[in-house]
Amino acid sequence: MRAFKAYLIDQDESRKTGGMLTSVTQDRLDEGEVLIRVHYSSINYKDALAATGVGKIIRRFPCIGGIDLSGEVVESADPRFAAGDKVIATSFDIGVAHHGGYAEYARVPAGWVVPLPTGLDLLEAMALGTAGFTAALGVVRMEDNGLAPANGPVVVTGATGGVGGLAVDMLSRLGYHVVALTGKASETDYLIGLGAKEVLLRGDIDFTKVRPLEGARWAGAVDNVGGQILHWVLATMKQAGTVASIGNAASFNINTTVFPFILRGVSLLGIDSGYMGFPTRQRVWDRLASDLKPRHLAAVTRVIDFDALPGAFSAFIEGNVKGRTVVRIGA
Ligand SMILES: NC(=O)c1ccc[n+]([C@@H]2O[C@H](COP(=O)([O-])OP(=O)(O)OC[C@H]3O[C@@H](n4cnc5c(N)ncnc54)[C@H](OP(=O)(O)O)[C@@H]3O)[C@@H](O)[C@H]2O)c1
């Protein structure tokens, strides 16, 4: 029986959640048609919430963490995949209710697996991971709703985060005038380097005094933070503007008015990367490998070894990370 290294998250008798590197045998993996030798995984904010128990993310204990993985197919009971194929698997129940990417092997349903598109390698796929997929899904959904560079500027909130930085890069590559909103004045040069044309500092805006409609500024918006900032985003949208609501880094509440919707025709699009099925999933990955591929992907990515994983989560909880973190599992 094959035994391999995995980061297993469990609860103790007092229901305290924690994870550890351990050895598991292949028979403990969940059901699925595709067995994958994992090369890389990544750390998203959600992974840190899951591993530390700060967020109630895990729905089935014990669970190998890691919501993202890329690797090579070892065996497949589904004709869409064959041994040796390079693949990506993110989202669905991976790493939350089905053993995930923090293991040298993963077994997942074929319907969750995407063939690695030409134009990406397995490391780049995880530099993107759920963060990149979500940012790209937001861009694609806004474009489908009519957004184009000629319509006007696009604002990205939570801009130094994983999703935010990749969104800034993708939108700027597409020719948008990107305005980055950040809480970190020290990261202005970083954001300009990613392609932002302007950087706004959270501290310079009083989000508690936002009227139902303010001066119209944005044709599009990628919002990673929610709360009062999303209210401000909505109030400052141009006529027929489009907002992609992605995250809740500040708050899951939104206290706003209907005026942006009924007086400016603003669209608020909900982005859920977790259960976005095919063919959109494949279409988004294909674009991530071509016209949406961030120009600064390597520069915003750090790679850590599997053994460093347990010590890496706290920085995410404390908000002290920038860009993307890839975990080298078996490459
Ligand atoms: N809908 C989906 O399918 C989906 C998928 C992936 C992620 N998400 C969500 O999207 C959000 C961003 O994810 P991520 O992986 O990019 O997280 P991240 O790397 O931790 O980045 C979040 C960023 O938000 C800003 N921020 C943090 N705390 C804030 C606060 N109190 N007020 C205002 N801004 C704050 C910070 O950027 P600045 O300092 O630059 O402002 C931070 O870097 C999270 O809420 C995550 O749960 C949703």
C-alpha cells in the first residue's frame, strides 16, 4: 500500500482545529476517478482559515487541506484523462470536504479536473490557483456584461491581496485603466509595477460618509473586501457600470441603497469560483493561459517547501502576506 506525506487537519475532543504533516496511506483518499501525483499546491486565505480553525471552512474531519492542486495523472477511470496527463484541480469540495492538495497524492472526481492548458506549466497554474481563477472569472463575467476598456476606469479593492494583485495585472494587460485601492501606502510602487495607473489609499477616504450616489467614476469594479467599501464602490459607479463582488476581507455585510441599480443601471455580479462548472471553468483557465495570463506572475509568487507549510498560515490570518504562495509538494 502506497504511503505518502500529507497535511491532515483534524479536531480534538474540545473541537479545537489544527493540522499536522503526517503519513497517510492511499486507501484513506476519498472516492474519485482520477488519481493525481501532486506537484504543487498553494495557500489561499481560505486555506489559512481552514488549517488554523479561525474560519469554519472544513466540513468533514479529518481532511487533508489545500483547495488547489496541480500535478500528473497516475491512473484514471474516466476516459477524459490518462496516466501522464498534466492537470489542475481546484474548487468544489477539495480541501474542505474531500482530501485536498496538501498531499503527495490526491484522488478526485473527473468532473473537478481541468487539463493543464497550453501556455501554463504546473507551477504557474498554482501561482494562479483559486485566486487567479476567481480574478479571471470576475473579469470574464464583467466582460460578458458589457465591460470594455473604452467604457472607463476599473477599480480593484484589496489590491495587494492574491485576488486583487492578479486582477490588477490581468485588467491592465487587457488595456484597462486600473485604479488600485489599498490600505498599504508602502505598496504603491508594487501596485504601479503590476499595471495600476493610479493608487488610492483607504486611509484617504471616509467610507462612513458615503452618499447613496457620489460622482460617477468607474466602469467596472473588482471588490474583494465588501462592507462599507462595497457601498462606496456602488455609489461611485458610472452609468451601466459592472461590479464583481468577490470577497469579504473587510466585512460580509453590505448596507447600501438601490439608487446605483435603478438610477445608473449598475450591475452587481456575484462571483463564486467554488461551484462554477464546465464549460465556463475550462474557458476561464484557457484565458488564464493566454490573454489573461498575468505579466508579473513570477514576481508576485513565492514558492515554499512542503515542510514549511505548517508555519506559513499565521501570516495570512494576520494580513501580512502579499501576492501568491505556492507550495512545492512533489515536484
Ligand atoms: N468568491 C469566490 O469564489 C472567492 C474566491 C477566492 C477568494 N475569495 C475571497 O476574496 C477575498 C480576497 O481573497 P485573497 O485570497 O486575495 O485574500 P488576501 O490575499 O488575504 O487579500 C485580501 C486583501 O484585502 C485587503 N484587506 C484585508 N483586510 C481588510 C480590511 N479590514 N478592510 C479593507 N481591506 C482589507 C488587503 O489588501 P489591501 O491592504 O491592499 O487593501 C488584503 O491584502 C477574501 O475575502 C476571500 O475569501 C472569494
